[in-house]
Amino acid sequence: MATVQTQTQAPSNVPVPVAKHSFGTFALSVTLFIVLVLALFVYLTLRRKVNGRHVDQKAGDEGED
């Protein structure tokens, strides 16, 4: 007895679509990354900056010019 194999779905020659992101998504991601880097740079720069008057207050010689 011969078995007959039947194909239930026609072969698809259409390529499988690849998930593509639009240029707008890419541009927004790059923009947000740049803003984040700039904000972090400014934040860390301002935290590191020491005011000259702060040193005088620690020394206890305020008003002795």
C-alpha cells in the first residue's frame, strides 16, 4: 500500500519580513542618547566645580581681607 503525502499549504516564495525600524525611531534614539550624555557631562562638571569662597569659609578667615 502506497502512502500519498499531501501538502496542505502552498510553498511560499515570499521572503520573511525582517523587523525594520524607521529612520524616525533611529533619529529619536540618537537624539535622546546625545541629550543624556550632555546632561550627565554638565551635571558631573558642576558637581566637581569648587567655589573659591568655600575654601575660605572652611579656613575660618571670613572678613579678614
